[in-house]
Amino acid sequence: MNANVNMALGNSRWTPAMKGVAWLAAAIVLIGLPLVVPGYLTFQLSGVMAYAVAAIGLNLITGYVGLISLGHNAFFALGAYTAALSIVYFNVHYITSVFLAAIVSFVVGYLAGFPAQRLRGLYLALITLVLAVSVAPVIKHFKDVTGGMPGMVLERPTPPEWTGLTRDAWIYYMVLMFAVICFYLAKNFVAGSTGRALTAIRLAPLAASSMGVNVNGYKVLIFGLGSMMAGIGGALFNFSLGFVGPDSYTLMLSVSFLAAVVVGGIGTIWGALIAGMFLQFIPTYASEISEALAGAVYGGILIACMFFMPKGIAGTWIERRQQRLKAKDE
Amino acid sequence: MMVCVLHTWETEMDYLLQQLLNGVTIGAVYASLGLALVLIYRTTNIANFAQGEMATFSAFLTWQLTQWGVPIVLSILIVIVISAIIGAVVYAILVRPVQYKDEMTIIIVTLGLFLAFNSTTGAIWGYMQKTSPTPFPDVVWMMGNVRVSAELVSFILVLVAISFGLFLLFQKTRLGNALRAAASNAQSAQLVGIPYTKMMILGWGMAAGLGAVSGALVSSRLSLDPNMMADVIIYGFASAVIGGMSSYVGVVVGGLIVGVSKSMTIAFLPALGADLQIMVPLVLIVAVLIVKPEGLFGKTVAARV
Amino acid sequence: MKVLDVKNLEAGYGRIKVLHGISLSVDEGAVSVLLGANGAGKTTTLRAISGLVKSKGNILLDGKEMSGMRADVIARSGVAHAAEGRGTFTDLTVEENLRVGAFRRTDKKEIALDMEQMYELFPRLLERRHQKAGNLSGGEQQMLAVGRALMLRPRVLLLDEPSLGLAPVIVNGLFATLSRINKELGTTMLIVEQNANLALEIATYAYVLESGKISLEGPAQEIAAHDGVRAAYLGD
């Protein structure tokens, strides 16, 4: 899909030099942000990026391969708790905790992907639904280890003395670093023939397999990778929140992930960034509009988006750009 | 000594039976919502995630009517009609524009409806629990040492009546055939003169009416609160999926399986603890789907290419 | 007496225009054939007449204007379209498929008689009457599609490439039955076909469609004898 972004940008008047400048400008903005923006906003932006990483994962599973997963919250929680438990019980460094979360989420996600080979659409959605509602009971059952219902408080990463940064800023940079790496990995993964194979699996699985694409192999792999991203996102979210508890990982979160990914743009990596913003800001925005009807506002936004922008914000943007370019060619 | 042994056995058998009946009672509740889900799925090919929340809304409407002095049974009947209208309107305005789009879009819209209905119910009536008057007589019969409540019998009767009614409608009437035809092939249906949109509206309306019945059953057991259907919907889907999404008998059987497995787990596996017990029926669903993806009663239709 | 009269029909899909103003008609009790290569617009023509595709121009059924109406309204008025790909209701049984064709009719006795007649015309359907339509072979599904269309007691029957994907021996039988239906029931037909030979044999009048325009028309035998047509569509 990023081929499309490149196409959209590349076929236009943007020369490689201009593109380079644009990336540099974006980098400067991202890096400079915490220095100019109030601490609270920096804190929220860390959340945006953590969510965005998880959203990339869901985008891989649902957007590229077309497997509907309502269980993304489970892997987000898995990553968060893996990281939390490793820090609390084994004194692991917070950066290492992210890698641990990634490994565990990948393995579990990979295994969870096996049912996906046989089930389509609605039935897969239901199995993932079971995953989603299992999170709280499992956490509560092993409450001696996990802290149960009240959850566990974590120590948030402290900035080293020599940087002179605030805690919020330091966390922001840590999360940013991981987010950039994940973005880059995801972009490269779906570029070229792998991306095409994935799209083929989503649109015409029979045809794809008859052409030699290892459909089942890809499905399990994507589940693993997507879940890994969710786990990384969960671990990163720990940095900013400093707390894990079963109420943070309900079915509602899964629904929100799915909604955010769709609004951001299914099948686009950039859409994940919009998804991250959606997840961080919309719930508050909805309660501001109407305290009681926050859910209705949220629901209304979803429905409106499906009516007017079914490809999501990023997807529609890319589509419009391509249409404009085509019109120019004619 | 002999007497003591016999007595213990007797109690355990009674306990088993009692739990079985409990399971059947809850299972009937799940099946009732499952029926509404299957109805919408079979007539419109859409899995309506908002079905439970619409049923909750109906249950609250019923409560409201009783607060205004309308007798409970009449309230339920009136609300069934109102719910059917609401279902029809929701379809016509919010679902029809997107019904041909991909699965994802439709799922998101139904999830949006879920949120909207849930929130609206809470906004109108608040989140304090209320008790809803029950339409069922508060009678309990004893069969040996086992308690059989009028509630249980009523649930079963309602369930059987609905399933039978649906069976008659779909298999034996012209309208039923038309509904199935419309779901099977929209274009061909129009070409034989079936007004496709009207069929869809009918399907959603009926399902919403059914949902109202389900809401009535649930609220007679639990106290009334906006989130009461949140669990039921999952078990409702489970019943439908185990049954195979295409058979009303299947849903009922599926519901009973889910309900009984739940009550049996609570009764005989206390070691698992309250939290994990909820998961046993869910794990059961997963197992069924992995082994027989089309459900127990579903048929895989070979697609002739 | 023209049952179906189409004048200056223009139709397409979105920005792509397929038909650029065609005119054709079918007399009562006659069989008209529309020939043409793939992509010429034959299917679009039928879909425009039955209302599945938006169009401009006049579509008159027994003199009444049909264009712009909804597909199910047009069907109720007497246009039965057996679409490409058969379009049977795969989840319904053969019997239910036939019965649903009579959905808008209220004359129970006549419906029962018609059902019997369909089974008489298509004995294979009688054998399989309680089987799901999805399990039928291609030829049987085509018979079912025709039978269901006839249950509407239509003023005109539109058939889209009935021979598509069927073995020659089945196609022969099918066209023989179509001829019988036309002669015994007097059903007016508009048949779209690539397989011109058989179609022309049972037809009274023929049109040739090329790139969305009628390039040739005339009595069926004349068209069948036409050199150009023979070269392009009859394999000579």
C-alpha cells in the first residue's frame, strides 16, 4: 500500500530532493515536539504512538490479509503484562521488557493464527471475540501474580541525568524510537512481493494458492506479526501509563482498535498513525460533546465514517490523489 | 450405613438434575437471542452485533411502560411491535446504504450501532439497576427433590413456540420462501418480482421484535441495567454458531449446550474459580469451530464453479 | 402487435457507456434473437430492459413505458429475465425455486397447473424436485431458471446465453424445449446468444449487435444466410 503513497507522491511534482526535505522536516518536527509543546500533550502523544504501533499490527491482520480480529486487546494486554511482570519480578530494564513482550506476543499470536487457516469472516471474528473477553478472567484468576482486579503500578522510565529532559519527554523519545523502527519494519514487510501476496490472499485466496502462494503459512505469520506489534504497543503504553489492570484491556478496546484502523485507513501503514490519534483523543472528545451520550457520539462517528469515507482517512486521501493524477494524465 | 450411602447418591443425582435444569434455563435465554441473530443472518446475510443492545433498549421500554401503569404482558406485546418498527427504521436508514459493501464496513456499522444503542439506553434511563416485573407466575413445582420453576417451563414454551413459528414461516409460507430467496440471491429475487428492500426491512423488523422477547426473558431473570446483554450477546452468538447459523433447531440446541456447559462447570469444577468458569463454554465454542467450522447443524454447500 | 418495443436505448456502467442507442422489438408469440460477440453489449441490453441497469431511451411493454422503473416492478409487469449464470436460488429446493417464481400471483389453481406443466416440460426437474438447487448440474440449473421465469406467466421471456457452459447434447435438448414452449404456450422470447446456430433455427427475427449498436437485422433465415454473419458467428 505504501507503493500507492509513493505513487501518489512520486508521480506528482515532488522530486526526490523535495521528498528528502519533507522527511527531514517531519523528523525535525517529531523530535522537536516535546520541547515546545506542554508536558501533558507530550504524554498523550506517547500514547498515540503506542496505539499506532498496535494499530499497524491490526492493519496487517485485518487490512492486508482481511482476517477480522476482535481479539487485538488480548495481545495488547499480553505485551503489557509480559513487560510489567518482567520489570516487577525480574528487574528487567524497560527497553528489554519491550523485546520480551514482542517475543511472547509473536509466539502466542502465531499459535492463535492456526484456527484462522480454517475459518473465515464471521466465524473467525467470533473466535477472536472469545479471546477478547478472556483477558479479564485470566488476569483475575492469576491475581497473585498479576495483581488481579486492582492491577499493578509500575515505575515509569526515568530520564538519565545528562539529557536534562522531563520524564514525559524522555518517555516520548523512547516510544518514538520503537515506533519508528516498527513503522519501518512494517513498511518494508508489505512492500513488493510480500505485500502483493497478502493482498492476493485477501481478495482471492483460491487463486492465490493455486499460484503457489503459501496462503496458510502467510496467515499464521501475519497473525504472529500483527500480535507482536500489539504486544509491543502494549509494552510501550506501560511506559507512559505506568499501570496495568484488567479494565484497560476490555472488549471495548478491541472494538476501538478495529474502528480506529478502519477510520484511519485499512491497508495503509499511515492509517495506523491516524488510528493512534483516534484511540487517544476520540473517547475524550466524545465525552466532551456529551457526557452521557459519549458512546453514541463514538458510534455515530464510526457510522458516519463508513458512509462517507469507507476507505478511512488515509485510504481516501490516497484514492483522491490517484484520481487527480489520473485526471491530469488524461 | 446403607441408608447414608443411598442418601448421598440421591442428593448428587438431584444436584446434577438441578444444575441441568439451571443450564437449560440459561441456555433458553441464550438461544432466544441467538434466534434473533440467525433470523437477521438468514434474511439479510448480516451478523448484527448490536442485536443485544437493541434488545436491552426494548427491555427498558417495557419497564417504562410498566412504570406508567401498563400491565407487564401487554407492555411486552406493545414493545415487540415498537421494536420491530425500530429495527425496520434502523435498517432502512443506517444499514441499507452499506449493505453491499464489504464485511468489514458492515461489522463496523453494527458495532457503531452497538455503541449508540448502549449509550442511548444509559443516557435515557441511567445506570442504576432496576427490577423489572416478571410476566411469569412465581410458582415452583417439585419433582422429587428437584425444583422446577414456572419460569423454566415458560422459557422452554416460548422458545419452542418461536422456533416452531419461524420454521412454519420460512418453510411453509410464500413470504418465507421469498425471504429466503432474497437472502440467497438478491438479483434473481428482484427478477421474480420480490421487492428486495421490503424483504430486508421485514427481516430486520422481525429480528428486532424477537430481540424484544429475548430482552424480556433476560430482564425477568436479572436486574435491568444497560449492560445486561453484553454477556448474553456473546453466548447468543455462540449458540448460533454452534448450531450453524442456518438452522433454528441448531440455535436452540446450541443454546442449550452453552447453558448446560456453563452450569455444569460451575457445579462440578469449582476448582477453576469463578473467573475461569465463564470461559469453559467459550472454549467449547472454539473447539466446535475448529473441529466443525460450519457448526453442528450447518451444511457446507459445495459451490459449483 | 409488439409486446416489447425498445427505442434508442443507451446504457452503461458508471462512466463506461455500452449501448449507444439501439432499437429492437419482439412481436407477440415471436422469438427474436440478439447476436453478438463478447463485450458487444448483449447482456447489458437485457439488463437494461429488466431494470437491473439504468438506461436512457424507451422501453415499452405492451405500449406501457417501463424504463426507469425498479426491477421488481418491471418483473411484476410481465418481464421475466433468466439472467446469465442461471441465478437459481441455491439454498432453496427445485420446487421452492419454481414456486417463488409465482410469488406475485394469487391464482392458486393456475399456479399448481403451471407447476405441473413445468415438470412435464422438464422431467429432470421432477426427479430432483426436493433437492437443493445448488446441487444441480449446469444444464438442470438452466432448465430451472427457465422454468422459474415461466412461472411468472410473463409477457416476454428474456434469456441470456442459455447455452453457456453446457454440453452440446444438453443445449440441443434445451432449445428443442424452448421451441416447444414458444409453439405450445405462445411465449414471446428475446434470446441473447453467442451460439447462433441453434438460436437462429427457432427464431423468427434476428439482430446483430456490434460495439453497442445494431449493425444488422432481419428475418432469422435471412440473417442465418448472410455471409458476414456466417463467418463471424456461425463458424463458416
